[in-house]
Amino acid sequence: MSGVSNTRGLIECRGCAGDTLVEVLDLGAQPLPSEYALTGEEVMDAFQLTLRICAECGLGQLPEVVRPERIFHQEYPYFSSASQTWLAHARDFARSAQEGLKLSANDWVLEVASNDGYLLGEFAKAGVQVRGVEPAANVASVAQRKGIPTEVAFFGADYARDRVKQWGYPRLVVANNVMAHVPDLFDFTLGLAAVAGPDTCIAIENPSFLTLLQNAFFDTIYHEHYAYLSVTAMRQLARRAGLELVDVEWLTTHGGSYRYWLSKHGPVLPRVQQFIVDEQQAGLMGSALWRDFAERSQRQIENARAWLLAQSERGRVVVAYGAAHKGNTFLNAIGSAAKTLRYVVDASEAKQGKFLPGSQVPVLSPDQLDRDGPTDVLILPWNIAPELASQIR
């Protein structure tokens, strides 16, 4: 399932189709973050993990070294409802969208990559009709058991055109934290354009690529994330597909995210242009920021490696909390020093009893912390650290 032949993310930009991609950070060969080992000795397939940036539109991206069917398989391990922080964020968005768009029982909401139905359930409680599209069958089945109509499919232009013929146009389309996971970003955006009627609003959430660069969030780079979005790149991509970026909101999720609002027509709010100006002035399109990001990422990796080895030599018992994808990138970048971790705990029963890909650290239940009393707990999903820290205490 590897050896994809297209050149997206390697030579051709996923967003603007330009050919000025610059290699910025090489994180070595890493396994897929969702492929957990069943034993501590199992050797996982590893694929080169290298970030490139388009000098024309500022889109960060990875080449397709493995097919999406292997990544988003039938037993995908991520469930959004596992995080109370994320559930609260979903409730807030659903409430504001209902009020802002004045949604009623005559309207319906489409969510792309709807996961286990955590967000659509909030709209359904308010009496709004909902439909979900989710490529992972095991995750979609959870939503279906909740009574959330969910189709198992990959979203794209052909799928969207077919569904509009059956269902008509939705009032709201939501695509939260999915565009990074899409191999053919242009086809996906054409799909959004196809389901957008005259009154349809499209809301897209995604971490800020500029924030990633500024803070050296290298651990959010992994094989499931094909693209890293900025306001600059999103506007070019939307216009290429026949949509307009009409508004942008700043969010605190994932260390800093944007909520993009797209539609077939304007008006475009002035702050869209201001966000783009801010990105340019911050150096998004310049090699200086890119080099600084790479250098700071390498220092973080070296410092973390040294810290873990020092704790091990002192006889301290270090464990990790959260078997998150970003944690796998972090530990695999560190290398053999990651094996000094005794174990990692995670609330997801789907991950418990398995081993992290690459580092081979066993995944146990959070109850293990009470039984063992480790000296140090390393929180891997730092974006929900306050929630996890309170549980650890």
C-alpha cells in the first residue's frame, strides 16, 4: 500500500499546483501513528517524514509515501469524544452556529469527517437535521448507534455531486480538522464547492501553520497530515475551487487554530486581508522563519533525548500520558531514548494493551498511575495538557 506514484507534496503543491516546494525539516523514517504494535518486539513499517513548504502559497505539506486507504483503515483508533476539552469546544461551536445562522428544523447540517458524531449530536439535540460522512467504518458505527445518520465514504467532488442530487444543499457544512488529512486537497475543496448552495455556509477548522512554525510544533507533523494550512494558502485554494474565503476566526485549540468561513459569494470581511498581511509580516513566506523552525525543532528533540536519558540514569520512573499521534512523532524523533519510558497511559480502550508504533512503549489504562506512583509523567498531547494534568493530580 506504499509507493504512491503521484507527485503531490513532493514536486507539485497540493494547494496551488505550483512547483516551488522547499524541503524544510526531515524527521527521518517513521511508522504510521495509527498502526499500533501488538507486541513489544513487532517491527513496524516506516516511511520518510519530510516537511516541504510551497514558496508560492505558503502551504506546508508531505508527499504521499503511503496510500490513504492504509492510514484511514477500518479500525481507526481516534475518537474525538475521548477528550472533554474537545467536547466542550464542539458544544460552543454548535450553539454559536445555531444562533448565528438561525438554524431551524427545516435546515440540515453536513459534517465531513464526522468521527463518532460528537458534533452533529449537538445540532440534533437542537432539532436540526444532520448527516455525517466518515471514512473509518469502526468510528462511523459509533455515530450510527447514537442515531446520527453517517455514511462510510471518502469525501470528494464526485461524492458531493451525487449527494446533492439526493439531499439538496445543506445550510451549513462543517469540516473540522480534516483538510490536513486529505491527499487530494483540490478535489476535496471542489467537493465543498459542489455541496455549497446560494445560502450554504462552510466552516473549516485547522491548526495554524504559522503558529506551528513560530512555536516549533514539529510533533504535529506525521503521515496522516498531508497539508498544513494558512490563511494565505486557504484563500488561494478556495478561489481555485470556485469558493470565497469570507471570514476567519482565531481559536486557541491545538495551540492556535483558524476557523475559516467559505461560501459561493461574499461579502468578504476586512479581517481576512488583515490575517494575510499579518502572516506575510510574520515571515510565513520567507526562508528565515523556515530555517529557524527547523533549528528549534532539532534542539527540542536533542534536549528531550538528553532529559530522558538523564532521568533513566538517576533511576527515576518516567511514564507518559496520552498515546496521541503527535506523541508518536515526538518519541520516534527522539529515537532509542524513548524506550526508557516505562509505559504510556491512555483512556482509549482501543489503544490499551498495544504498543506505540516505533518506540514500542506499552499502552496501559490511566489506573496504572495510581498503582505505580511514577516520579515523572510526560504529557504527550500538550494541546489538552490542563485537562490531563488535573486527572493526573
